[in-house]
Amino acid sequence: LHGYYPQAARIGHKGDFITAPELTPVFGEIIAAWSLLYWQQAKLSNHIHIAELGPGTGSLMRDIVDTIGIIGPAFFGKPPKLSASMVEISEQFIQEQEKLFMWS
């Protein structure tokens, strides 16, 4: 693989750039709340699968998963069945994601 991302891309306050999920969990919390509201209004099952392409450090997915775990029962009357996938090509970011989700 060639280009910027397969190299040692750095995201965050000390990195090359920063994204909203690296600053605050609010972005992921809003996505989670909107998704749950849509799921409920559409009368879909309580099984939710979310996917993120190019998740970088995985912080957005972590925020979404955490928020669905906290407020999901209010939408469904019980905890939703949640599964998630992240598609990443950078070995560096894959390792960071594994550390972030190790306890999940």
C-alpha cells in the first residue's frame, strides 16, 4: 500500500490533523441518538449493525457503541443487540482500534 495513511499517520492534538471525534464524544453521541430515533420510528428490530469505513483510531465508533449501550434501552425497552464493523487498511490504526475495543 502506498500513500499517506499506510505510513505513520498521526491523528490528534499532536498529530498531522484532528477530527471531531478526537476532540469530543458529542459527535458520536449525536449519531447514536439519531440512529436510535430512526430505528425506533421505522419500527425496525432491536438488532443494530453499524459499520465505519476508514475509522482511524476508532474513537467515533467507540463513542457510538458506548452511547447506544447507555440510551438504547430507553428506545427499545431492553438493550439493543448491537454489532459493529470497522474497515481499515492501516496496520497502525488497526492496532489502535484493537486496544480501544479490547475490553468490549
